[in-house]
Amino acid sequence: VWVLGLGIYPALLQRFRVTPNELAAERPFIGHNIRMTREAYGLDRIVEREFPADEALDARALERNGATIKNIRLWDYRPLLRTFGQLQEIRTYYKFVDVDNDRYVVNGEYRQLMLSPRELSYQHLQSPGFINEHLTYTHGYGAVVGPVNRVTAEGLPELLVKDIPPQSASGFPKITRPQIYYGEQSNEYVLVKTRSQELDYPSGDQNVYTTYNGSGGIPISSFVRKVAFAVRFGEIKLLLSNDLTDESRIMMHRAVARRVRQIAPFFRYDRDPYLVIGDDGRMIWLLDGYTTTDRYPYSDPVAGMGNYIR
């Protein structure tokens, strides 16, 4: 009976009932497939509108589309990233890892800008070691922001945010919290609120120091926690260091993409986190996440993703 039900009967049904009238028999199921696939990927929300493309390009057309013309992108992110590094890394231990596009209102105009945070690169510390890597050099500092299509008289990108400490041009938010403890590549653990002050930023031939005053990280005041983290990182100095206090905290999983996946591994994420500068001057990391499944009925799947996404 099992062989008849699962093997012979479906084959007979396909040959003698479906195949002779295949289009009519499968039409309802093809309709279900198309409709449910559109719903699964949100394509059913698309609104179709006519867009006549026969308009002659003249001065009036350019004037009517002035906002679009002003935001046509000129800079490619690859040479721009190298130029940002040459002009604005300031010290060898700072690096620009990536350049992202975003849109801001500047002096009342909607502008497309390119932004890159100035991150700390542990690979370029001149004197690596426990103190420098985990207590002194704890964060990057500030960002560089520029229009997608503006250049200076020297042919360099025009900058709306630059330098250390960050200087913002008129109309763009002033960065109020420039310290970057979490980034695209910062995956070394650091210790904050210790007796050892952190390097905040360089100023000429001198350095300006600071002490973290936020609530990030994990308290490491108890002896048991010190033992646990010393074992976790294979570092006996976490247990013996005199720099730790009852207020000390340890920051780990500081690479944004890895950190988010540790917190919520059940979502599917974009590979590229990007930095946003808010109206209040705070710098916030964003990473797009999606809900996916491979069990949405009738929907066509995409390799490696499933057949539904939101």
C-alpha cells in the first residue's frame, strides 16, 4: 500500500490526468506560486507608474531637477578611501576601513554624503603590549564626511567634518561623542574605568587622555569574573593587574557585525554596518537585519536564503 500510494499512484496521475492537459491542470498552482512569491519578497507592494522619457533636456529641465543634479555622485569610494587616509588619518594607528553613502539635510538641502569613521588599528601600534592594546588605546576618534561630488581648488574632496577634534562645517551636526569603542574591525577586548587613563586623541606633539564614563562593557570587579576572563582570553594579567578597580569594565566582541550576530543570531544580516551621525551629534552604528525562512508556502526559494524575507 505504501509503494502504491507514494510511488505508483502519483506517477499514474501525472501521466494520464495532468500531462494531457498540463496547462489547465497546473494553472491554479502557477497562480499560487506567482502570488505567494510576490508576497514573500514584498513585491506585491510595488506601485507601477508611467514615467514618460520623451522630455527634451534643456535648461528648464535641469532647473526643475536641481536637487537630483546636485546629488549626482562623482567620487568612487575606493580612491576616496585612500584619499581620506592620506589626508585625515592623522596618526599611523588610525585607519579608515570603509566609506558609506548616506543622506543628510545640510542648510535646508537634502544632500548625499560619503562618511567614514576613524577607527583604531591595533596592527599599527608602535609598541604593542597588554597596557597599550587593552588599557591605553581603547577607541577610535571622530569621522570624515564629505559631499559625493564636491572638490576643492586643489582637486581634493571637500569635507564637512574633518580633523581631530572633529570640526563640522556650518549646517552639519557637531559631533559630541567622537569616541569609537565599537567599529568594523575593533575586535580586541579593552578594559575601561581603570587606574590607567585612555588615550583620547593626539594634539600636536602631546596626547589628550580620558576615562570612559559610559555604561558599556561587563563589570569585572569580582575575583571570580577576573579568573573567568583570564581563562577566556588566556591572559594572566587580567587576574594580577593593579590597574583594575571595582568600577572597571571589559568590552569584548567590539566588531559590530560579529557583536550583533552574537546577540541575535536568528536574523540574517547585511555584511556592511554603517555609521550615522544624529542631530544630537552622537555617532550610531546601524546594521540592516532581515527575517528569513524557507517554509513560506508556494514561494520560489533563493539559493542560500530561503523563500521569504522581511
